[in-house]
Amino acid sequence: MKIYTKTGDKGTTALFGGTRVPKHHIRIESYGTVDELNSYIGLIRDQEIDTHSKEVLIRVQDRLFTLGAILATDPEKAMLKSGKERLNIPKINEADIKQLEDEMDSMNETLPQMTHFILPGGHSSVSHCHIARCICRRAERLATLLHEQEPIDSLVLTYLNRLSDYLFVLARKLTYDLQAEEIKWVPEKL
């Protein structure tokens, strides 16, 4: 299988289902940002972190591929007129969201209560989590814009929202696991 097809040389790309759109289309921006996020999560997974977090991140990466497939699908081509699915697209479900919530609850049990905003940083592994969190928020913003134009499964939006929260809590957990300094943001008084 060749990697290059030459079909995108004029600035268009095909959605799942065959529809061609400009490479700057909001749908492409949405799933492209999810792909960027997935790559960054791979970078977090490559850090010296605990095995359980690595396993959770592998599951998250799998779910992001599913989410990307949803975003890359032309909604008009996905369904038959009868309402049945034409394309076999995987789904994000409530259990995927619950897993993130359960992971956050478990991590939060061992962390000190947060009383201030926290400055990103302290260790490269922690910083990677914060960068991934920011990419996740951008993916969420783009997906909500797409949702306004062409409605998508609302669980996609919920998953991205919860994932950014998970990445924040993971950053805090790694701060404590790695004995890095967590710097509170205290606004300067004028």
C-alpha cells in the first residue's frame, strides 16, 4: 500500500464516505487536531510514568481514533435514507466517559485539595500533560464549531471535555509522583 495518493495535491481531501472537501474545512481541522492530541498523548505515554496511567492512555488513544473516525465521516454518507447506518463507524459511549471520570476520582483521592490555579510545568512529563490538555481544549472548540454547522454525536463533545479534565488531573498526579514543585498562581496585587 502506498502512503501517497496524489489526490490531495490540489488542496482537497476525502472524508470517510468519499466526499471531497478543502483541507481547511472545519471537519478536517477538527479531526486533525484530535490526531495532534493523540500524538501528544503518545509522547506522555513514552515518559517515565506509572504502568496504570500508560494503560489508560493507550485506551484514550484508541478512543481518539474512534472520535477521529466520527469527525472524518460525512454525515450524509453515513446513513441510508431508511435511517440505518451505511458505514460501520465505531462510537464513543457513556462507559468511555465514565472511565475518565473514575480515573480522575481515583487520582484526586491521593492529591491535596486545589486552592489556586496552577502554573503549568515543574517536570517535562507534567508539561507534556498540560500541552495535551490545551490541544484537547482546542479540539473541543473546533468540534463545537463543527457541531453548530453539522451536528455530531454529543458524546464526542462530552468526551473531549472530560479528557481535558483528565489530562489536568494526570498532570497534578505526575507532579506528586515525580516530586516536582506545583506552583500556585497567586495574582499580583496592584
